Amino acid sequence: MPLTVSFAAKFPAKCDCAIFAAGRDLKPDLSALSKGAADLVRGAIKSAKNFKGESGQALSVPLPKNNFAARAIVIGLGDLKKADAVSLEKAGGRTFPPLNAAGAESAAIFLPKKLDGVAAHFALGLRLRSYTYHAYKGKDAKAKLAKKPKPKKVTVIAGKTAAASKHYKRLAAGAGGVEFARDLVNMPPNDLYPDSYAKTIAKELKPLGVQVEILDDKKMKTLGMGAALAVGQGSARKPRMVVMKWNGAKGKAKSAPIAFVGKGVTFDTGGISIKPSAGMEDMKMDMGGSAAVVGLMKALATRKSRANVVAIVGLAENMPSHNAYRPGDVITSMAGKTIEVLNTDAEGRLVLADALTYVQKKHKPKMIIDLATLTGAIMVGLGFEYCGVFANDDKLWGAMEKASEKTGEKIWRMPLDEAYRKEMESNIADLKNLGSLGRWGGACSAAGFLEHFIDEKVTWSHWDIAGTAWNKSDKPVTPKGGTGFAVRALDQLVEDSYE
Ligand code: BES
Ligand code: MN
Ligand code: ZN
């Protein structure tokens, strides 16, 4: 259960913890406390010489009995002049560990008055950071976890409570999408495989009013999806494509939709070009692009977006076996282009190629964004902070950059170029799935490969989320594991540019 968030003008009669946010001036609004308690907190701030109100800093102070809260946590906001939605989300997220460590189940949050307009973002950060994935703990561990005190209910003290509640409701739709995407990424690959994944998508999205169509391997064959099918042919779990439709543009049901496409490799062993075993377990996250797309659809439907959106995720398991595709094979994609397979570990682009073709043929979208944990090379270039984004349209890039700045999901523009496209041409087939330069510029040549499957005049962007879909360790608002990266930025993009 996500954290329950409410907004009130006055602090509650009783709660476990009062959170006071303060900038470098070290002057939190302590008016809710008795004079004695306020003095105690001020004294604690003074004596903790390392506490400077910087973002990331927290100071926990037990309060005397006669106060409404048992404990105060002072949380640093850094430079108050620079405080905005994103920095407040981070501060909210960073409040979770000390709150949890204190065993506090309820909390009241006091922010500097001038931040009233972005108060909902503090609560959002706290909620996103409080995410846990315990579905696979054993019975005893689950019972223990259920008994352990943890933050459940927070009340944000705000001037304009109705406006703040409305604001949070909007943000919570995005958070629900993020949490669903994380659940999907965190799920073990013996339980999340193409067919089970497809059914999970339908079960979650249909009740929200999203049309969901599952294309099974037979249907994919009749459609000629030879590239996506090749990737999955070594596995006992057959590939699927899932098409999702949300028609939110009232009276404009026929207006061209925007499209989202996701790579959903439920486990990537590398296939016959097998990966080294160290760390291979993380390759359950190779469906992160599809999870972001599915999470986005959940967010859009939850908040009843007024846009027409179609989404497709290509689901396959990349396994070595006697049935597996081989390096050297030449396969035929749905677009009719033949592809020489040089490395079975460059499988994501093959799945995407057919998904991109299908969505363009069938739905004629005016704009397409695909998301994929596509290359290790993007992690070499950008690490885990920035997502590499390719775009064939400056206006779209500008809109994406703005949206991502609003949600704090950082993107960096990468180049599309004729040379990268050329690099993917094969001697014996139309294309090859590994560039002539091998790993050098691998994220760019992968994008160059995808570009061969984009129709002329279609506005398109490719997000390589290999470095941002998965956290090795906790970050301010994204705990370890699946991150749900891109759900909120794309939800924001749809709202700002297509509604
Ligand atoms: N799923 C991987 C990329 C990846 C690596 C995602 C690490 C997340 C973390 C992808 O299918 C892959 O194996 N790419 C190869 C491509 C190469 C063979 C051209 C890579 O990046 O090494
Ligand atoms: Mn691979
Ligand atoms: Zn992969």
C-alpha cells in the first residue's frame, strides 16, 4: 500500500513525528510546538554543528511528552531561493529513511510558507521513496514486516489545502504508474515472462478503461514479425506483443494518436552470444522500457488524460537452446527488411523493429517515442544519472527536455546521423544487428538501426534507459531495484504537448 497523504491547515492532535523543513537559514517554522519544545529543537540545531540545512541533511530530536508529536525531524532544503518542485521531491524522499528508522507511522510536515505551491511534491517524494517490494518474502518474514512500524500516513500542513490536495491527486496518478512499472521490473523472470506479463497488463489496465489486445506468437507470425519472433524462439515461453489504446481526446477519437513503444525482454541471457554469468540476474530488468510504457498508460488512464495514445510492448525471452536463433542467421522483419544477426545479444532492436513497424502500419501515429534498456554503451557514456535520448525533431526534443526538467528525470540528447544508419547496413542482407565498429558508439549505432524502421516524416524519439531503469542502490526518490524512470516525464509531456 502506498503512503496515505492528506493536507490540512492545522497540525493533527497527535502523530509520531513532526517534520520541519529548513533552508540554510536554519529557521524552520516551529510555531506548532510549545515554547519549550521549540527551544529544544532550536538548541539541537545549534549544537549539531554539522547540520547546516543542506539538502540531504536530517536531524532527529525527541520531543517532550506534552507536544502533539513524539519526535521532530528537521530536514535540510539547501538554498531556499532555489527550492522548486524537484528539489522538494528529493527532500521528501530523503525524509523517508530517518522517519522509517524512528518507527514513525504518522507524520505532520511543515514547510516554509513560500513553498506552499509545491508542497504536494514533498509528499510525492516521500511516497515514491517509501516503495518496497516484499511480494517474494516468505510467510514468516512477511508477518514480521507487517508488524514492523513504518510510515503510513502523512499530513502536509498547507495554506491552500484544497489546491494542494488537487495537485497531489494529479501527481499521485503518475506515482501509481511509477509503482506499477517498478513492480513489473522487480518481479522475478520465472514468474514474469511474455504470456504472464501480457495477462498482467490486461488485468491492470482494462479496468481503468484502456483497450488491451494481446498478439500471440501465431498472430505475430501471420503479421510477419520475423525479427521479434527470432529473439524469442530459443525460449519455451513464446513471445507476445501487447497493444494498448487510450482514447481520451473527446470528440476527436479519429485524430492521429501519439505512440509509445517499449522493449520487453523479460530475461536477456544474450542467447547463443551468451552474457557472462556475473550480474546476469539483473537482466530481469531488460523489460524496463515496456514497464515504463505500461506504467505510463496506467498513469494516463488514472488521470483520464485527454489525449489519444496507442502503446505497444514487444515481449520476448532471449534464451540459448537448440531452437535459438544464431549469429549468422538472416531474418525478415515485418517491414520486409532482412537482417543479418551478428550477435544474438543485440536483441532489443529486433523486438523494437517489429513493434515500431506494427504501430506505424496499423495506427499511423503523428509521433512515436520508444523506450528500451538497449545498450551497455549508453551506461559507458552517461552512467546512471542521465538517460540518453535521440530525437529526429528539435521541437519534440525541446518539449521532452522541459517535461523531464519538471519531473527531475534527467535526459541528455544523443546524435542521430547518416553515418550511424549506414554502419548498420549488411553485405548480404539489408541490415545487420551489430555495427561495423562493434562497441564504439554502440548506443548511437543502435539508434541508427532503429531509424531504418521509422517511416519518413514521422516524428520519433528513442530513449535508451539501460542506465536509469534500475538502481543498484537507493537514490533520493527511487529505492534500489526497478525505478519506473520516464513514466512521470512522459506523462508530463503528454499533458503539456498533446492535450
Ligand atoms: N539488454 C542489453 C543492454 C543492457 C546492458 C541493459 C546492461 C542494461 C544493463 C542489450 O540487449 C545488450 O545486450 N546490448 C549489447 C549490444 C551489443 C551486443 C551490440 C550491449 O550493449 O553490450
Ligand atoms: Mn542483449
Ligand atoms: Zn537486452
